[in-house]
Amino acid sequence: MVKVPWQDVAALAQSLRDKSIDRIEPAVPKVPSSSELPLNTSKLPSQLLSPEESKITETCPEQLLKSLASGELSSVQVVTAFLRRAGIAQKLTNCVTEVLPEAAIARAKYLDEYLATNKKPIGPLHGLPISVKEHIGIKGLGLNGGFVGWFDRRAEEDAYIVELLQKAGCVLYVRTTQPQCLMHLETCNNLYGETVNPYNRTLTCGGSSGGEGALIGLKGSPMGIGTDIGGSIRSPAANCGVWGFRPTSYRLPMGGCTAPMGGQEQIVPVIGPLSLSLEGCHVFMKALIDQKPWLVEPSLLPFPWSYPPKESYLTKPDGTRKLKVAVLWSDNIVKPHPPVIRALKELTDKLKSSSEIELVDWVPYKHDVAWDIISSMYFGDGAKQDTEALALSGEPWLPLTNFIIKEQPNVKENTITEVWELTMQREKYRAEYAKLWNDTGKDGYPVDVILCPVGPGAAPPLGHARYWGYTSQWNLLDYPAMIFPVSQVDQELDKAEVGYQPLNDQDDWNYKLYSPDKYADAPVSLQLVGRRYEDEKVFEAMEFIQSIAGSLPLTPFR
Amino acid sequence: MVKVPWQDVAALAQSLRDKSIDRIEPAVPKVPSSSELPLNTSKLPSQLLSPEESKITETCPEQLLKSLASGELSSVQVVTAFLRRAGIAQKLTNCVTEVLPEAAIARAKYLDEYLATNKKPIGPLHGLPISVKEHIGIKGLGLNGGFVGWFDRRAEEDAYIVELLQKAGCVLYVRTTQPQCLMHLETCNNLYGETVNPYNRTLTCGGSSGGEGALIGLKGSPMGIGTDIGGSIRSPAANCGVWGFRPTSYRLPMGGCTAPMGGQEQIVPVIGPLSLSLEGCHVFMKALIDQKPWLVEPSLLPFPWSYPPKESYLTKPDGTRKLKVAVLWSDNIVKPHPPVIRALKELTDKLKSSSEIELVDWVPYKHDVAWDIISSMYFGDGAKQDTEALALSGEPWLPLTNFIIKEQPNVKENTITEVWELTMQREKYRAEYAKLWNDTGKDGYPVDVILCPVGPGAAPPLGHARYWGYTSQWNLLDYPAMIFPVSQVDQELDKAEVGYQPLNDQDDWNYKLYSPDKYADAPVSLQLVGRRYEDEKVFEAMEFIQSIAGSLPLTPFR
């Protein structure tokens, strides 16, 4: 082994990525240079692609699957269009670690031939291209997990989820960026640099599955795989205006993902979809769980995917179908910025029109304690393994790595006794939160879902995602949560609040961060949260809310 | 607080226990003194009780529940009979820590009045007395967990399982013994001394739920609550010839049990029933899970109790109903004694008569590795908390405490990094074992259940339960397992094997331990094991096996 400076490894990584993009055929259209790009690049790809390619890539995945299954569209057509759009997305937001044009086209051809020969699709995802966050292994390819020092690692096997998605018929064609340590709600690492927001290049795409967010936000992928231990599926989905779903733990297989702290179960990381549509998330869940992955990965729960449900999850004891939605306006620690409050208001105003929806307020319960517990458990080894992984190459610690490790007062190496003590605190908090839900049922039926912010604002300016509470809360509780687009920051409607008296330093910092111009065009998304294991109920409630809302986002994005 | 010698605390504990028994009305019949007792005391209680009391206490719980629900028997009658029989059982085997005559009779009266007034039972366990292992909290009562130093602890609340069982209608009337540290497959502690086997007083009743085993073995309880992290429900059920079920983790609530190492989740302890019948175990599971305990204790899985099943779990892809049973004759580390092999042979000979049963052999897979992993995880803190709990009173370490802590080469204080590494080993082993099951399905359907020994012999002589592999194996894998009685050691049929060549030192030790006279009259039980979460399937398979066998045990016990 030859020791080289980390910068050389980064240069190599980027050059290999660029070369992979150069191999896409037909060649990816030229994109204006950085200095000539508008802040909001979301409309550029369709201008650069052919009308046919734009149409394909702007079709929601469930419709694409129908066209692929019928042969109306060939997989080669679809994959080619998405490869080219992903190439453009990379040039606009820096969201890709590599594309796989040869393998993808070969696979697409195989699937097209399969359909022609067998007159039926190979599986429920027949021919659909799917994007994959880099730390989810693909056999023979690199698996760096965001560390320069891990650049030479290769996956010996496909991650189990990748194997299952391919069995369902998908095509792998692009891998996406993630932050250093996989533990930022943004996406920057020393190998590939920073991924930016498609709607405003000065804002973050979110993280850690930020490459997925930016890519799907630009419609460079119809569906992708992310992972989430504190908001890593949901923050990028929200920031980029796409759908994302964090399932309850142990429903989808994590086998074959790389990250430090393997074997850490105190706060369980989960894997899940980001997609252009709610139905895309649904198709993803169903295609995986229908394959009974628990027979191979025994940590998984043997719940079948019960959606659409035989019986509505929303049917009340009196036989009526009613959705009881609790609205969490603020966690009472950091108040969300005006656009988030407006999105909540606009959506709840719509919901009020339905006699089948009951709205109540959700009073947050000690979300600061929740953060104390979870931030003590994230790096139970005092970030020893992360520190070692960083030290391998000598790459610098990025500011948000410092933030989540060195600036958190609770991060230290815990003894096993301390870990057990924290585990008991976690369980106690979970039981107290369960009691909150149970107590809402005194009128006969408890709250079904909580509607809440995804963060203390829309996508923050790069480097400023320093409050995790609106997402990590549900990781601590292990609740399923859906992210969906609602609105977009509006210069007129979303003026900064004047004279607000912050609750504390964090709140003050967040309050001062906001001005409408800084957040121009940022998507505003919301989160729908269910009780532990009620993943399917979240889908049913979400579909119902979408039907009442008419469309989501409420008005199309600029 | 006054410091007193641990012996004084033990004397107090025993005196309080004896006084509680003295308060039973009518008084518990006099029992012959130790020196006059036969080795096999199993037939004594019915000789000491009235015919009516004998009849009640020898009725299986499902039948008692019918009689209680119809009013044919009053709860006061039933509880009185069991209180008196429990008092006798205590004098024969030392299995009780206290009886609760006043509270039990008051509760029974209340239930009798409820039935008279409402013309219906209060719940599915209406009026049934249930015994409770001491470390499962009952509000206001002591909670020592087997430690002299914890004798003064009181439960602030009922354990959640106790609350739920009472909601279902049961009556609490007796609490039962457990070993020091709750980590022996026998039952001896410094507070109450040693609990012995009802069928042979020189043998162990098993442990750690050994008080339950001995009590139910003597029909002093129709149904009891045990806990199991390495065999603690199953060893006493097997040794005492009763039924016992270890569910998969997180199906029944553990909240409110005391033990060192709270918050330890690496090897999850479970709670479950011991009972006079299979149906008793079923009633227990159903009464609890039907109350949706996961809404209150969020670690629990929201599986409904799906038994009897709407569709048979045993229906094969071709539509036939067939049970595929794999027989594990030996784990290839320690060969079971002749009575166990005979029981396996006798039962499988019966099963061969059914065309609906397919028998195959199960080849054990690295059960020594399984023990290395689990024994490294039992005391992840190097038994620090246990050591501290013992030091509180200065009580001596018992030999089997030394065995499971000091004599195990893998017990040490692990760093959190080491715990994570062990967790990965555990998951790898679980995945490899899952593959074994999957691979048996190459003919279209995999093995449904594994039939196997519960230990390397029947109940061993006191102090000799030093091999956990036949039970701890399924804890590591987190498989549900049912214990059922099959036979009894027979002086003619169960001669020691001559000329056996032991596989290793452990096997040699176990081989030399056996002679039929030493094990005279010991019940011989077997274990039926299912895949993780297939608890209901184990019940269905067991019921089917019981129906083919005709009765279990195959012949009534002496």
C-alpha cells in the first residue's frame, strides 16, 4: 500500500465519478458553469433533455412501472433517460458518487428481452431504475461510507436490500453522496465535497441521504434508498421537496450497509425509500416485505405488508372511518420558521373541510430530554470508531462532524453499565410517550397520527443544519414517519417574525437564521408520524390527507 | 438502617414465609419430617388433602376456568384448595417465598360476588389462582430477586404482567423461589435455601423459575409466571414434568421484574407460563396478548395472538396439512443421557404412525460457538452489578453462581465496542442458523419445528446443572420453545450406556454423572422449538403432536 495525501484520494474519487458520467450514451448535455447557474436549478434538466426524456423522468414511479410492465416503455429507454438526467443533476448539485451506465443498460436490455419472451414483467419493479446511497453495498463496487480512508473498500456482496430490489426487477444505475461519518443533516464529505439544494444552491439538500434528496428532487431518479438514524431520510426528502419514509426499525433489511459502530442497537438505524410520490414509497415497501426478508435476516420482524389494508386502520369503534390528527406546531424548544408554520396552517385549513378528519393539538413532552438521551447514545463509544476512520487518511473533521460529536455534551465513551442505564431511560421515555397517545383516547379513540414539522425551518443555508430535534425525536421513539411536500418559501407570505422572544439560545440562533431571501424557493415539507409499528396506518392516513389536500405540494413548485 | 448478619435476614425471610403459611385456613395438613419423607413426594399432597381439594387441584386449568366461569366451582373453593396444596408443596420441596392467604381469599370472594351479580366472569382467567416467581413485582410486597441484600426492597407497583393477569381475572396467592443471581438452572439462594424436585428430593427442580416448577409439579398451582434468559422457564418445567413455554422476545411484558443489569438488551430475558397443561400455556398467552400490552410497554411487538389459527400454520404449498419435524438427537457437544434418547425414540415412534408427520434429522450447527457468544453476553459488565448485589449483605457466592460467572472463560467487563462486536457475532450466527432452516425447504417446504432434548439428561442431582447448551441455544437464537412431559426415568429401560467414548471433557463429565438409580423417577421432558416469532406455530405443532401421541406424558407419572 502506498500512502498518499487525502486530497489525492478525493481527486481520484471525483475523477472516477466524472469518467463514469462521461461514459453515459448519448452524452450528458453540457450544463452552464457554476457562475452562470441560477440559484434554483430545478427547471434546468427538462430544458436540457429531449421532450421524451423529460416526460419519462417526470413521470411518477407507479406510472412508469405500468408503462414498463406493458412494454409501452422499454427499460433501456427509461434507464437511459434517468442516467442522463442523473448526469445533469450531478453537475447541478454534486449529488452522485458514480453512475453505472454499462451495467445498467445491460440489465435493462436483459429485462426488455425477458418481457418480450415471457410476456410478463420479472417482478413488481420491472425495469425501474433505482438510486442507491453510497454506503449501501453493491457487489464489487467501492464502499467508502463517506470516509476518505475507506475509499479502497469494496463490497463483497450486494446489500440484502439491493439483492431484493433487483429480484423485484429494478435496475441499479447511480450511487449517491452522503456526509462524513453519515451523521450530518447535510451532505458534505472530503471525497466529493458538498451536495447542494436543487431549489437554491446556497442551501443544503439535507442529509445524510442528501445525494438521494437532491437527485430525486431534480427527477434524476424515480426512487432511491436512504438510511435514517436521526433524520437522514427525512431531512433530504423535506429539503428537496420529495417524499420519504422512515419505517419502524426491523421492517427492512440493513444487511450489507457500511458505517462505523456495526452492532450498535441502542438506536437502530433504518433503511427506507425516497421517491417522487407517495405511491413510490408504497411500492418500495411492498416489493421488499412481500419477499419475507425476515427468513434470511433474522433481526427483521415477520409482519406482512398490510397495505392497502383489508380493513381500514382508521375505522373507529363506532364503525365510522375517521382520522384523528394531532398537530405539533412546535416542540417548545426551537420554534419553526414562518414558512413551516404557514405550511401547517394551510394544510390543516384544508383538512378542516373534511368531516372525516378531527384535528387536535399535540402537546410536546420533554423533547429536550429525548435529545439528551439520543445524543448520549449515538456515539456510545465516544466516537472512537469514527475518529479512527477519519484518522486513517488524516482528512480534516468537517464542522458538522465536530458539531454532532465534539460539541454535544453527552458524547463520551460509555461503560456497558452506562449504556444499560441509558437504555432504561430510553424505554421509560418511550413508555411515557405511549401514555400520551393512550390518554388522547379518553373519548373512545386515540390520536392516529401526529402532523409536525421536519425541522426548525425549510432547508437551511449550507453548514447550518444544527437542530435535529424534529426528526431525531421519532428515532428515539422508533416511530414511522412520512415526509411530504407542502409548499415553497414565499417572499411575501413568509416574512420574518418581528419581536419574537426566543425561548433559549438554540431558539434564538434559529430565529436569527431566518430571512425569506436567504431561504428563497426552499421547499417546505411536513412530517406525518405514527405509533411504533403502525407504518401502514401512516400510509393510509397520508393517502387520505393527500386526497383531502387535492394535491401535494398544494401548488406546484417554482 | 441496622446492619445484621445475612444469616439473620435469611432466618427472618423464612420465618415470615412460614408465618404466612400458618395463616392459611383451614390449616395446612402436617407433613412428615424430612427424614421420614420418601424420595418421590409427588403423591403425598393428594393423600393429605380432602378428596374434593385433591380433585380441584388435579384438574387442568382450562377445565377449572370453565367450572369457575359457570359458577360450578367458586373461586374461594379453588383458591383455598391451592393455598393448602401450595403449603404442602412448600414443606415437601421448599418452593415458596410467601403465600398471600388474606389477599387471595378477599379477591376470590370479590370475584365470586362479581359472577353472582353480573352472571358472567370478569375475564378469561376469572377466579383462577396463579403463582408468581418472586422477582416479578407485586405492589407493596418484597422484591429480593434472590439476593439477601435486596430483602428490604418493595415493589412500588404490580409488574405489568401481573396487572394484566389480574385484569383477566386471576387471583394471586403464592410467590415462588428462585436462585441467587437468577442465573442457575437450579434453585438455591441464601434467603430460602434449596428447592428440590418433587419426584426425587435428591435432584434439582431446575431453575431459575424452580419454585414454579416444583409447585406446579406438585399441583400446588395450575399456572405460574416464570422468566427465561438461558432456560429458566424450561429447565424447571422439564425437571418437574410440567408444561412450559418460552415465547419469542418482546411478546409478553417484562416491566416490573427486578434483576441486576436492567437495560441489558443484548440477550433479552423473556417471561412466560409454566402450567399443568398445554392449554394452560395457551390461555396464559392469549389472555395477555389480547389486551394489547404493546400500547403501554412500547418494546413489545403488536402481534395479535393468532391461535387457534384461522389458517393452519402447517398447510403446505400443495394444500396438504403436514408437520415437518426435525429431530435433534444430540448437540454433538454433550450427548444426552439414555432416558432422554429413549423419550425421543418413544415419541418419534408414535409420530411415525401419522402420514401427516414427516420426520427428518436436524444436524446441529456449531452449538459450542453459540455458547461462546451467549456466555460472553450474559454478564457484559463482568458481573459487576451481581457482585455488588451480593456484596450488600456479604452473603457467600453459591457454587453455581461461581460456575456461571467465575468459571466461564468469557465473562469479563466488555467495552461498548466489544459488546457491538459480540452483537454482530450473534446476528451472524442467527443468520447462519436461519439459512439451515431455509435450506431444509429445497423440496418445497422447510422444517416447521425442531424436537430436541431440554438438557443433557433428566433433572440432575442437586448442584450438578452445569450444562446450559440445550436451552441457551434457543435464547441466543431467540426461538420460541415448548417444554412437555414425555416419560420418567426407568430403572430397567434406562441403563447407563457402557463403553461410550466421550467427545470432550464436558461430555465425559456428563456421561459419568448418570446412573439410573441416581435419577430414579425423574421426569423426562422434551422441547419443541420453532423459528423466531413462530410462537403460534409451535402451539399448533405441539397440539398436533399431542394428539398423535395420545397423551403426554406417554404413560402417567409414578
